[in-house]
Amino acid sequence: MNRRELVAGVAAAAASGRAARAAVAPRVVIVGGGYGGASVARALRRIAPQVRVTLVERQAPFISCPRSNGVIGGLAEMGEITFGDAGLREAGIGVVRGEAAEIDPAKRQVRLAGGRRLEYDRLVLSPGVDFIWNGVEGYDEAASAAMPHAWKAGPQTLLLRDQLRAMPDGGLVVIAAPADPYRCPPGPYERACLIAGYLKREKPRSKILILDAKDSFSKQPLFQEAWTTLYPGMVEWVPASRAGRVRSVRAGEGVVSTDFDDHRPAVANIIPPQRAGAIATKAGLAEATGFCRVDPVTFESKVAPGVHLVGDAIMPGDMPKSAFSANTQGKACAYALAAIFRGETPAEPVLLNTCYSLAAADYGFTVAGVYKPLDGALRLVKGSGGISPVGADAGTHALEAQYGRSWFDTLTAELYG
């Protein structure tokens, strides 16, 4: 063999190798285009461009739950929390509009509602939450048309906003907060603040009553300080130990009942108990809590090999259900998948969550934590993170509000821009 033949042979072998690798490029199907699923997709395209990524999302466009309380309270418009998929498509992500109806882990297929089947080498589910209808007696999907939950952003957000606008000055607003676990632990109390802000501006004789299925809640001292400082006498919180748990509703009559009282509010916001999204529960991936256990390094399901889950649908340990959690879990999952496809052992992740809350447009506060795998779950690193101080001055609260807005704008630009 002469030199020319040798070079030609090497070139041919290299081309053949590239073609073979292209033919077996790993296929990842991601169900759910919210903060978790979009984060997996974006990270995979960046760190493992050879992977073929298909993102299945039923909602078009995507409407963000973070900042939706601002829409309800008159601080934002729906357009500010609504995002298309052009940026995802431009990044080389195959976006499929449709509903994932069923998964077959044995055949490694996802069946869409229309019958189409998508094959995968690894599947990532980020389906968010679904509601446990009649977890509060009488509160089903039909009842939510009269007593909105507004816990999935979209038409329900506008329904609650419009009910508040239509109610007379002096009306009572009831917010029913669920027991743990549920999406966005501080969300009901931020909502109470921003509704109070609207009422203070427009209907100052009105009141808010929070009926709670718990005896404590996230950032409680900070929210209670905000109610006292910004909305004195307007917000009342009733814990479970004082018969705060809502047991039943009669939506047609406008009645919300606890163990001892019947309330007839002008507006009732009933946030029902929750579980992992339907595709995960139907596949048998959820445990008794209603949520799914995963490996804290790879986010692979404990019961279905090859299926990974991130975001609100999982029970990861200490890490709360938030958009920031879903974002960092999604990135960690993507790095784990890239390592698996290289035949390597994934590195243990270190994950961050920061949760921003608004009590008014210029009044914010946060809680943060760092999480690492320990004993099969994601545990808070001792001494990490922290919470905003009680008694902070107005300038500090204004900065925290700005930090929250900047986080939202940065993250949504990263994922959907």
C-alpha cells in the first residue's frame, strides 16, 4: 500500500466512523416545555449537540406560573408571562405540539394523543402537577369555573383577576391554601399580598381571609411583616389548628366551609391538593405522596429505568417545588444524560434554589438554599443559603424586588428567547 492509498483508506474509515456515530445518535424525548423540560432541552443542545432532542408540549404558547400573581394583582399583563417556541426551534430542538398520552418504558416509546409514537433512548418527564379533584369536597373542574384555582397560568389567571375587578368594594376574598406538598410553597401568600395591593388601591374596604390546611408556611415571618406594614387590618390568616382547613365548597351557592364556619366570599380562590402530572401517575411512577422518587444524581425514576423526571412532579428530598429548582434540576439531568451517553458515570450535582416573592411592586424578599445528594435524596447543605431578614429597610426590599424581576427576565430569555 502506497502513501496515497493509506491516506485515502484512513479518510474513508473516518468518514465511515462519523456516519456510524450519526446513525446511532442518542434520542432524547422530553415531555413538558416548562421551566424543567426547556432547561433539559437547552442544556443538552449546548453540551451534547450530537443528541437528537424532541420536546413535546401540549400548551401553545407557554404561560409562566411565576409572575402570574402579578397579573392577578394588576402589576403585570399576560403578554409579559407568555412565551412562544421559536427560540427553542432555532436552537435545534424538535418541538412537537401535542399531548403525551402514554409511555411504554419496555419499548422506549411515547404515544401522543393523536396516535403518533416517538421512540427514545432516554425519556425525560417534566409534566408539572395535576389537581386532586374533590380533595376538597365539592371542588372539581366544573367548580373551578366559579371558584378559580389559578394555579395553572392561563385562562384561570384571567378569571380570578376579572372576578376581583368585578367585585364590590367591601367584598371578602377567600384564599384556600393546600397542605404540603404542592407547587410553589410561598405562592398563596404572595398572591394574598398582591391581591391586597390591588384592593388597597381600588377597593380599600375589602378584606382577604386565608384559610390554610397547614399551621406554618414558607417565609411566614416575612409575609406577616408585609401584611402588617403594607396592608394593616386587610389580611387575616387562619391556620389548620384554628379550623382553617377548607373541607368542602358549594360552588353554585358561593359557599366555602371549614369544620366550624361557612363563608360566602365575593371571590373564592381554592387551591386544591396536588400530585404529579397525569402522564407520570398513569405510568405508575408516583408513590403514595402522589409525586415521583428519582435518583438525586441522574434524576432517573426509581421504578422505570431510562425514564428521568425533573420539576414539580418529583419528590426530591429537601428541595422545594419552584421554577428555579426545575431549572437547576433540568441542567443537572442534562449533564447526567450526556455522561451516560459517553459511557461515563455522572458526577454528583450541587444544586441551587432561590425563591423570590413580592409583597408589592417595590417590596420583595427571598429564601435560598444549596442542595446535594445524600442518602438517596437532595438534602440542604448545612449552613447554606438563608432568608431575607425581618425588619429590612425599604431600600433592601426594593432591591430584592428588582432581583426577582431580573431573575425572571434572564431565565425566560435563556430558555425561550
